[in-house]
Amino acid sequence: MEPSKREERRKIFRQELFTLREEGYLSEAIVETVAKAHHQYHLDLLEHERIPIQTKKTEPVKKTEPKPQKAKKVLTAEEIRERNITWSLNIGVIFLLIGGLFVATSNWESMTSVMKSGSIAVVALMFFGIAMLAKKVLKIEKTAFAFIVLGSLFLPIFILSLGWFGLLGGYLSINGEGRYLLGMLGSIVPVIVYLHFAKNLGSRLFVWFSYVSVSAGAAFLLAGLKLNVDFFYFGMMLFNAVVIFIYHQLKGKETYKLFTKEFVPFIQVNLVLCTLFMLFLYDNEVLYSFNLLLTAVVYLSMMYVSGRKEYHFIFSVMIVYGAYQLIENSFLDYFGEIVYALIGFAFVFIPKALDNKFSLDRVFQYTSAIISGFAFIYISLEGILLRSGSPSLVLMLAYFIIAANFIYLAYSSGKKLFPYLSSAFMASGLYEAIYLVLWKIEGIDILLSIFCSGFLLFTLIGVVRVKWLSIIHTSSKDVGLAVMTASLMAAILFNQWWELGVMLLLTVMVTYLILKKEASVIFKEMALWTLPVSLGFSLVSFGQELNIRNEYYSVEFGNAVNFAAGAILVVLSAVLWKKWSEKKLIKTSLFSSASLYAIAIAHALFGPVNQLWVQPIIIAIGVALYFYLYKKIGTEWAPFLVSINTMLVYFSVIHSVSLKFEFGQLTSSLMATTSAVFLLGIAYLTRKIDSVLSAAFVWTGHILYPIALASTLVLYHTEALYSFAISLIVYGLSANLAKKEWNIKIFLYGAFTSLFLLISTGMDKWLDSVVGLYEFPITAALILLFSLLVNDEYKKRTANYLIPFAIFGIGCLLWTYPFTWQPYIVIIAYTLVTLLYLHKTKWDVLGIIPLFFLFAATAQFSYLGDLTPVQNLLLSGEVGILMSAIGHKVYEKLITKGTNLITFNIDGYTIISFLYFWLMYFFMDESLWSHALPGILFAGNFFLQRKRVPANFSVFMGIIGLAYLLQPYYAIIGLLDIPLLWAREVQVLPFIVLVIFIRRLLKGRYSQITKTIQWAVLIIVSLLLIQDGLASNTIYDAIILGSLSLLSMLAGMYLQIKAYFFTGAGVLLLNVFLQTRPYWGNMPWWAYLLIAGLILITVASFNEWHKQKLLKGETTFITVLKEMTIDRIKRWD
């Protein structure tokens, strides 16, 4: 600041200060003090300006280093010692306790009373002794404290055991006159020990032990004086006053700080203890209830005085329990339900009585809700169990009080649950009121009363607007609907039909009120459908009641008429809705009537009804009804209802006629199929009048037609010939009239199928002597002829049917029995024509299927024919060779990939040739060549595929062929008489040869895999040879095994292959070990110890010697030899 401005401000301040003195506002002394202070302040400012301003050093930004990870705590030797000792001690204690329990349970009955109490004393002393040991000697504080607590708890048990076993005389026994004195001794005597430990250990736990023991001692002392319950309670309160007085005298002294600090929590707990002592020592429910209520008031007062909000929990529990004891054991029991309800309601007003000092409104609201909820459950169960469900005015008032309570809570708390609970309790009250009025009227069921309570709740509270009930307006509608829905379901479950009808009529009123009064879109949408459905089903319910009461009506008309009447009622109601301009209700009513009438038709078809005239009339009315719906609604599915019902009318009329007149076999066979022709005829006649209706008849007719044809075939078989002749014409005309491609294909394929079934049934009727399914090749030939006469489009369509049909036909011909030359030649010709057709249509990939069927035919002919086994073997082999040759000729590759099914090819001939070679195995005889030939052909066929597969798979064909040569090898040696000495070697050594050739063929590829396989083969072969040698246990086996292992070692060294060298070395050593078993197997046990000791000493000595050499910088011969050997072996394969 500039000096001139500072000086000017100083002068102004001094001028104002002196003006205040002259005007008498400040005394002379104050002005002088302030003037001196201001002058000093001015001098300090001048001095501060003379000091140069030092530039603040910029502190470097501290980089936040990541926190180092916490290292695992390393225990010190002392900690480890303490841990080990603790664990040992704990385990010892556990063992001791387990042993003690065992002794106690096994020998307790045999002990005397002195021994029993003495054992308890010994256990207590033992715990104290262990605690002394742990604290003084082992210095483990926690363990010592734990055992002190255990020992201290055994002291009162020991004193009580003296009385239990009568060791203090009859007076001081559990059942004696001085039992309360015994209780006082058991409480007071341990106090000396508890005070000692509390002081020495500074333990709060022992302070509490002391307080509780003193309180219990006082209670037993007062009980021993045989006072009345009121004097006992007075004595306990006097005891509390005395200890409070002592507390006030000692609370300022440091010596007793440990005890005074815990006194305030204890004295609060002691109130509960006093009540528990009274409950334990006296048995007077009414006084006990007043005691509980008084204690609850004390806790409420303590909450008010101390400000401890948590006391409200104890207060709530005691007030409820006290009220329960008082009500159940006094005159209040006569109207206890109302009192219980009022108690829950009263909790809401407790915060107001406390002037809202603790902001406990929300807590007491929840408490009120919980208590009222339990009160509702209790009084409801009491009403059911004690009053046998009789209505009660008291119970009704209690329900309304609880409802009022929850309404108040709903207003006070704003919780969404309370309005719904209020509505539920209101519904209970309404039910009780309705039941009071109606319970003496016979025939009125409880479910109807429940429904009416929901109905009244919905209408009187949910719909009618009452200002003070506005908060439960929505919830009353929801709860009312839920109650009505549950009643409806229960009425259905318990078959209460006329009550259900009344409920449904009331539901109609409810749903109409929803449509007019409700704002929710979802409820309105539900009501639009519920109203017509309820109206229809109400009439159905009344009809069901009539079914039960009138047997004639049930048999002749039944539910069919009930549902039909309900549907017609709903349709008629649509007229009323039209007058009232309810467009949406008109639509839903029509849809609902359609559904109801569908049920009526189902009952007419399958239920008890007069089938002569009631059934046809109901279904005929259904046609008119659905046609009316179709004209009014105009939906796409409505015409189908008309067409389906027309079909049902046809069958119903036919059935009615059949009841009076008998039809012949041919006429009966035509009935089902002509129904579809009838529908298709209607469709053809109406195609220009109503195309939508005509399309529905077309769909229905064509869906029905195959079903009708199938049923006719099953039921009438050969008589179905005429039906299939008609269907051939119908499908042909349909294919000609169809416009869409998929329609043309379906009808064309239907015509082909009809042709097949026509030929099949015709052959069964006129050529029943022919054995075999020759209708397949005949039909295939006719379809093939058809494909030659039609245009290209029809050729493609025909191929899609002919190919699978022809293949399926070949498979069916396999079932011909007996399977002689005739069916076999037919199958061969059929297969050849099919293969040629597949090749012409570029569907070669499917050729493998007829080729497989031809193989199956060959196998079947071989087994069932009259050829010899050798002839069958040669036949299979020749056909297999022929198949392989054809495959090589026709296809260059085994598999030719393509972008689609036509360009993708697979050589099915070669694949099937393997099956023919496999078939040869079933016709082998005693000659060696018959056993070897199939395997050789298999292997040769694999070798021939090397150039027909991708280059990377070519080598595997050779490997598979080579591996398969093992089969004829083992087949031949199985027939030869090989000496037992060489049997195992002949069996297993070829695998080694196979592995060698595989590695040669692969030429270094997949070396890791082949090495692993080589190791596995060598080890398995070695183990098998060793097992054979052990089984025979001859010197010759040992020589052969040793020679083979030595040969393996030499081969491994020469070829530098680890597998052969190490396997040979291992087998050689093991052979020597096993052959010398008679010598070392008879050594005494101490010899094994000597050998083991020598080995251990040798290994240890060598390691030490080697270590010393390395420390001196010298290299040992063994080290040089080891390194040279390892380095050379590493270069081996």
C-alpha cells in the first residue's frame, strides 16, 4: 500500500477515536489503550515493508510411489514356540476332555455321589492348574485366560452338584426346603473368585460374572424368605436401589473404575433379569403380566430419560407379551380380538406421547404394522380353531380396527405396502360382516361370501370415491380383484357351479365398471375380454348345475348345449353393445363366442350328447355362427372355421344316417375321402364368389385328404384302391390348377404317391400270390416314363421325387422273404437303373445309398442262398474288386469337393468295396488263403487310394494299408502251430517292425508324435516279453529276452536312437534282476538294511567328495564322463 494512503487512513482513525471520547462514548483509559495499540500496529506495518519479500521455493512434486506389497509375516522363534506349545496344549485339552467324557459316560453310574461332585471339582482345579501353567511357566496369556474362564464356570456347577447329589444334607438339596439358600450359595460364593480375577486380570467379563452372580444371589435370598410376589418384586427393586446408591458412592474413585464403568449397562439388563427371576420362581400369570407391563413402562421411561433409542425394541416385546398374558388370563379374553387390534393401533401414537423427541415415528409405525399383522394372524387362527369358523361381531370389529390402523399408517408413512394391507384387512372385515348376515341361510357357501367381500371392496371403496379412503382406492380395486379371482378358482376346483354362475354374473358388472371407471389401459384390455367370457361361462355354470341335478339333460344335451347357449348369449349381447356404441366390446364378444362355440362343438363330438339330431344341429348352427363372424369380423382365420365346421357337419350327418341305415364295405371306404372331395368341390364352386372362403375350403380339403386316405388304407386296405384312383385324378387336376411352384410340387408328389398306393393295393387285391414289394420298381418305372414325356420343368420336379422314392424302394425290397435269385436280380437291375438316373441328373453323391442297399442284398443273398462258403467268399471278393475298379474308372479322386450338392462327388463304389471285403470274413473256411485274402484285399485297396487323396494324406493310406497287413499275419499265425517258447515274440515283435516302417514312410514328418509312439510300443512290447518270461520262468526265455534286449541296445547305439538303447538297457537290467531273484530273495531282513545303509552312505559320501572337489576348482573323471555321455546322447534321435 502507498505511504500517503496509509497515513491518511491513520489520521481518520485517530480523529474518529477522539471524537468518540469527546462525545462521551468511550472513557479516557480505553481511548488511550486503543490509540497506543493502533500506533504500534502502524509501526509494525512500516517495519514489515522494509523486509525484502523472499521468493517461495518451489517444492518438488512428490511422486506417489506404489505401496509395496505386504510381506508375509515371519514368525520369530519365540512366536513359533508359543504357537507350538499352544497347539500342543489345545490338543492335549481336547484329548483330555474326550477321555474324560468317555470315562464319565461309561463309568458315571458306577460312581458315588462324592466321586461325581469330586470329579467336577477336579475338572475345575485342572482348568485352573492348566491356566497357571500357561501363564506362569509358558507365558501364554490368551490360553491362560481361556482356562480361567472355564474353571470359573465350573465353580457354581460344583456347588449346585453338592445339592443335587445331597452331599450338604436334605435341607440344602435341590428338592429340600433350603434349595433357595443353596442357589444363593451357588451364586454368592463364586463372587469372591470372580472379584479376584476381575481385579487381577482387569477383565470386564468377570465384572459381569460378579454382577450377575450378586443379582442372582439376591433373588434366591428373597425367594428363600418365602415372600409374596409383590414383596419379592419390591425387594428386587430395593436391591436395585441399594446397588445404585453404592454406585453413586464409588463412581468417582479410581480403584473401582473397572466396576463402575460396567454398572450402567448392567443395571438396565438387571431389569430383565428381575423379570426372569420372577417368572422362574413364581407362577402367577396375571401378576406376571402386570410385571411385564410395568417393566415395559420402565424401559420407555429409561428411553425418555437416557435417550437410548434401542430400548424401544425391549419395550415393544414386553408390552406385547405382557398384554398377551393379561388378556389370556383375565376377563379381557371375551373381547381379546379388539384389544389385540387396539394394541397394534396404540403403538402409532407412542411417539406423540414422547413429544416426537427421538424421531421414532417410522420405527413405531413399522412396529405397529408388525404387531397388527401378527394380531390378525392370531385372532384369525383363534376364530377358526376355537370358534369353529362361526361369525363374530368382535372379530369383525377387530378386523376393521386393524384396517383403520393400516389406513393411518398408509397416510403417515407413504409406503406402498400399507394401502394393500389395509385393503386386505378391510376385505376380511367385510367378509365377517357378510358372514354374520348370511351364515344362517342354507345353501350359501363360504366361497360366495368371500367373493362378495371382494366385490363390495371393489365397488364400495375401489369405485365409489370416499375422501378419507382415497389412499386405498387403487389397492382396494387390486385386492378386490384378487379375492374375486381366487374365489372363482376355488369354486371351479370344488365344483360349486351355481355359485360360480352368480360370481361370473357379478364379474360382468365388475368388468363393466372397470371399462367405465378405470384409467389403466391394461385393466381395460383385460376387462374387454373378461366381460364376454364371464357372461358366457355364467350360463355354462348354471347349465353344469342342471347337468348334476337332471340326468336326462346331462345325457341328451350335456355341456355341448351349455356352451352353445353361452356362445349364443354372448353373440346376442353384441347387439346390446352395438346399441350402446361399445365397438370394442362387440369385437371381443364375437371372438369370445367363437371360442365358446368351439368348445361346444368339441363336447358335441366327444361328450355325452344325442348323436342322432342334437350333434348335427349344434355343428350346423356352428357353420352359420362362424359364417356370421366371418362376415362381421373379416379375419383370415374365420373362413377356416366355416370350412372345418362344414367338414364336421358332413361327418356328423353321415354318422346320424349310419345309426339308421347300414353302409356296405365299398361305400364305407369312400366316406372319409369323399369328405375332402366334397370340400374341394365347394372350394371350386365358390372360387369366383368369395376367393377367401374358397381358399379356406381348399386348405381344409387338402389337409384332410391325406389323413382320410391314410385312415382308409389302414381300415379297408384293398378297398382303398378306388379312393386312391380318385385321389390320383384330384391331385392331378390340383397340380394343373395350381399357380405357385410349391403347390404344384405338393400336388404332383401327391399324385405320384397315390399312383404307388393304387398299384400296391391293386397288386394286393388281384396279385396276392406275388411275394415281394415289386410295386416300387413298377411305380418308379411309370414315373420315369412320365418324366420322359413331360417338359423340362416337370422333369426337374419329377427328379426330386423319383430319386428318394427309388432309393427307398431298393431298401424296401430287401425285406422280401424268401430272398432268392429273383428279388436279388430285381434289386441289381433296379439299382443299376437308379445309378444311371443319378449319374444323368448329376446326383452322384447319393449313389452310395443304393450301392449300400446292393451290398445288403448281396449279404442277405449270401446267407439265405444255396451257395457254399467259398463261393460266397469269392462272390463278395469279386464284387468288391469290381466296385473298386468301377470307382477308379468313373472317379479320378476319392472325394471331389464342390460348391453345391451337384458338383460335390464321392466315390461310393470304392467305399462300398471295403464292405464287400469285410463281408468275406464271414465265409472263411479251414484253408489259410481264405483267412489271408480279405485282409490282403483290404490293405491293397488302401494302397491303391494313395494317388486319389490329397497329397498330405497320401502317406497315411500306405500306413493304414501296412498296418492292416497285421490282420492277415495274425490270422495265419493263429492257425499255425508255433512253439510256446516263441509264441509271445511272434505276436508282439511285428509291432516294432510296423513302427520302423511308419517312420521310414513319414521321412521325418510328425517326428515328435512318432517318437512318442515308438517309445510306447517298445515299452509295451518289453513289458509283454518280460511278463511272458516270468510266467514260463525258464532259462531259454531269459536268454531270448536278454538277446533281444542286447540287440535293441546295439541297434540303438549304431543307429543312435534313444528309444531302442534305453529300452534294451532297462530290459537287460530287469532281466538280470529277475533271474537272480532266487539269490537275493532269500536274504535276511538285516541284509536289506545293510544294503540300504551302504547305498545311502555311498551317495552321501560321493556328493560330499564331489562338492569338495568343485570347491577346490578341480574336475573329476566322473563329471567329465557324465558330460561327454549326456552331450553325445543329446545328439541321438
